[in-house]
Amino acid sequence: MHVKSNAIEQARITLEGAWDGRLPVCPERISVQTTIVLHRNGQESEHRVLMKGWSDEDLNGDSGFAEFRDQDAGQPFWCVYNIHERPDRQRFTQAHEFGHVVLGHVIDGNKPKRDSNFNAKGDLDEIAANTFAAELLMPEDLVRDFSKRITDLNALAMKFRVSPSAMKTRLKALRII
Ligand SMILES: [Zn+2]
């Protein structure tokens, strides 16, 4: 599926440009090292994503959102995650929302991408953001390499600081299990 292959490629390009190769991958640190180019009114400008942790209350129970906020011209790309969810869930949310920005879903005039769960239900942007997040947090080469040495699912998930269910989904997608 083109949507998925594009998201994987974008995640790999992002890792190449911003990752020091160490596990676990930190989406927040990657976002600081990544430049997002905004094209508007025939002009180009470069921005960093603004990644913020909000309370469950402020997010009305959602896991997070990615939004173009025009009032802050310096940092119009916002990624917000719920600091009251489990740490592995927060990291997935960060990677997913960051994916929405990198993949060009966060555009002036678009509705914010709000995420209460990560069940894409056929929504192509959500499928793409989930695919991006999986590749970012669990880079294929490293998953293949470590899965040969670490056969316990929980230990492997811990190595990448993801949930065991996210790791299981990843191993299945890569046809390792
Ligand atoms: Zn989303």
C-alpha cells in the first residue's frame, strides 16, 4: 500500500537525519533535530515542531493531537501528548503526532488531528501516522537484529520502550512471528 510505504520511507529519512542510533528512540529529541518546511503564499519557511505534554484533563481524555496553530508564527506545528498515560503510550503518541506533521497532514486550514485511540479504522492519514510511529520507534533493521538475540516478547518490548502489544504487532508486520 502506497500510504504505508511512503510513511516508512519518511520515518527512515527522519531517523537518518536526526537519530544518534541509540535505543530507545526518543521522538521528542528527534523532533528537535528535524526541520519542517512550510510552503505558504509562495514562500518557504523552516520550523521545529513544538512538542508538549498536557494533562488528561486538558486533553479531555484524548491521547494527543497534532495541529497547525497560526497564532504562533514561529512554531505553527504543535504535537501534544497526554502525560497521564503510560510512558510507552506517551512515546507512541509523540511519534504518531510527529508523523502527522512530517507526512504533511498538519496544514493551515486543516482540522486538528485528534487521537483518542490509535485504531485507524481505514482512515489513510491515521494508517500512515501509525506506520510512521512504528518505524520510528522500532526501526526494521534493529528489530530484526535484536529479535534474533532476545526471544522474550516483554524483554524485546522493553529494549525499544514500547508496549508488548505494539512489539507483537511489529513482529507480525515484519513476518518475524
Ligand atoms: Zn492520528
